[in-house]
Amino acid sequence: MHLSQTPAIESIYATILRRNPGEAEFHQAVREVLGSLGPVLAKRPEFAQAKIIERICEPERQLIFRVPWTDDSGEVHINRGFRMEFNSALGPYKGGLRFHPSVSLGIVKFLGFEQVFKNALTGMPIGGGKGGSDFDPKGRSDAEVMRFCQSFMTELYRHLGEYTDVPAGDIGVGGREIGYLFGQYKRITNRYESGVLTGKGLGWGGAQARTEATGYGTVLFTAEMLRHRGEDLEGRRVSVSGSGNVAIYAIEKAQQLGATVITCSDSTGYVLDEKGIDLDLLKQVKETERGRVSHYAERRGAHAAFVEGASVWAVPTDVALPCATQNELSETDAVALVRNGVKAVAEGANMPTTPEAFRVLEQAGIPFGPGKAANAGGVATSALEMQQNASRDSWTFAHTEERLVEIMKHIHDTCSETAERYGSPGNYVAGANIAGFELVAEAMVAQGLI
Ligand code: GLU
């Protein structure tokens, strides 16, 4: 399969494959971005001359470290910690930490790479990074999670700083983990450096609306895509996958905009709730009890069915919002969505749609919001948290949400106008890749060969 008509890009990609063996998700993410860049190189020879593509695909710094900890019975465990400091052309490295057994070098590299372009699209002064560990918080006590976080930060702290690298949450890292990580950073450095982590608690430097921002932003982006086609979310059936932070607040915003959200899921299966998800119950089961979506279905009674081990995308829907994890929406799923008349798809998770699935949606002319645009509301609001920390200020929920709405509209319009300018009108993937790349590339050229 050809990336583009540009042999130079093919050859760069071949080198990346050779130098990053076995990192399938990273290859996939790079291929998707590079596939959009042919027309940019044709117009902007200065980027090729400065070897910007080769440089942008090579992380500035890759950290891998041992994380030892003891469980409640005194048994010793050894996990692996990562931080990918990918690109600092636009600001300090910024991006979440993921705690999940699937975390590996390739996963963190793909996420860090995506983050570079996503963060650029927000228009905020943040570079791109990502980190995490193969630690599995599921089933662990608060004390175990705390000891793990303290051990993780005992190594990571030396690489962080509000002007250097600013982590946040991602899968498996929420308010509880950020609290333990911040506490340990503060203890080791003896500095109350609020802006070193985002996603903090509201009473100690956190920003209003940060928890909601990723899911809200995904729905706001979807609403913009629909608005450009003279449509809206009112009265629509919306399918959401996942049941973590992104999914929960995507459901909340979609409901606020008049949609009926009929699904959510976890790794065991999905819930179909034709009357619309009862968000209070879902929050209770997932956030308070840290339970499974099957428990939601049991408690919801006749309204909802739990379907074990099946794909949520087989359910007929108007709008699909994959908010679980990478590569969760396959070609078969995309064919089912199109056959059932889906009107828009937007990624709340990072790279949840496989390349084959994207091609099916593209050929069917379905508006598709890629994660680096559609889920950028989370990191954008993290940048607003950093702004508040720097000025020792704290804004209201309403003001912060207003900023989020403006930012999502700005991202939508940037992607849409860029796609148009480069001859791919309506193609948000091309628009996001090119616009993000141009912003970072221009800064890299200006800052010289570093
Ligand atoms: N993990 C989120 C993302 O994928 C948020 C990162 C942040 O707030 O720094 O963008």
C-alpha cells in the first residue's frame, strides 16, 4: 500500500519501520500522519531540507525505568515505567500517563506521537509527551495503588517540571493516582509546583471542567461536524464505547445536547439501554464502586441488556463515539455502522479506528473526527489548568467550559480549512495531520537543528 505518491516519504517510513521494530501501533500512527504529508512537502521545500519528518518521528528523549513495589501481603512486584518526551517545539512535553497491562514501548511511542499533533491543534503552548506503566490497577487496594504511584514518581520526578514535562491522566490514571503522584513529587522536591501535573483535585490546584473536558470536547467536535452539514445531535441515537472518564462525559454532553445515548461498554461486553443510559447509575457503578458495566445492566433492570463479548458497533446508531481504546473499531464494525446508516463518527479514545475501518467510512462519505482533533479537549483544558496554576488563579466551571467550546470550534475549523486548502475538503484526518504538522514544523525550523 502506498503512503502517498512521494518516494521520499516511503523511504523515510521504511527507515522508521527498521529502527522501531515490533512497534505496530507506532507504525500505524506514523503511517497515518505521513500518508497526509505529500502535498505539504510539495508546497514547503524548507521542511524536507531541514529533515523535519525524520526529526518529528524521532522522540527527543525516551525514558524506561524499573518500578518496584510491594502489595498488601508483602509480595514484591516489578513493573516497567515509561516516559516518551516526544517533542518540545511548542512548549513543555505534555500528555498523560497510562497504567494498563498492555503498556509497552510501542504503545507509549504511538501515544506520544499522536499527542504532538493533537497538542499543536489546540493552539496552546504545549509540546507532546506520554508515559505510563504495565501496572494493572484493577483489583488493587488504594494502599497498593499509592505505593505504586510513589515508586513510579520516585524515578520520574527528576525528569519533570512545569517548564519541562507535565504529565496528566489517561487509561488507569484518574484523580486518585494524580493525587498520589503529586504528593510524592512535592515531598521529594520540597516544592508546591502546581503546574507540574494536571488533572489535580479541585481543592488543590485542579481546574474546573478538566474531568469532563475530553468527553465533552469529543461531543462538541461532533456537533460542529454535524452543524457543517446542516444537522445536529437533537433526537439522535448515539453509541458510545468504553465506560471510563472519556465515555462518561461524552454521554453527559450528548444527553445535554438532546441525544439518546444507547450504549457503553468495557472489556467484557456492552450494555444496550434503549431508553438512554442512566448516567447517575453508571457513575455510581464505575466511578464510586469501580465495577463493571454488567453491574449497571443488572441494576437498571428491564431497560438494559448486557451483551457479553460482542462488538457494540453492531447496534444501529446515528452517531458512533469510540471512547475505549486503540483499534477497537474494526473494518467489520465500520461496514456494520455504514449499513445501519451512521451519520458521523468521532474518536474520543486515541486511535480507536483501524486504518481499514477508516477507509470504509471515508468511502461511504461519513464525517470522521480523528482523535487528535476530536479528543483534544482534555489536553487543552490541561493547558488551561497550567495557565491557572501559573497565575495562581481559579476559574469558574462556566468560564472554563466556554473556553473549551471555543477551542473545539477552533480545532474543527482549523482542520476543515486546512483540508480544503490542501485539496481534501471534508477530510478531517488530512486536515488534522497537516495543520498539526505545519505548526510543529514551523517552530522546529525556526528553532534550528536541535
Ligand atoms: N491523556 C489525555 C490525552 O490523551 C490527556 C493528556 C493531558 O491532559 O495532558 O490527550
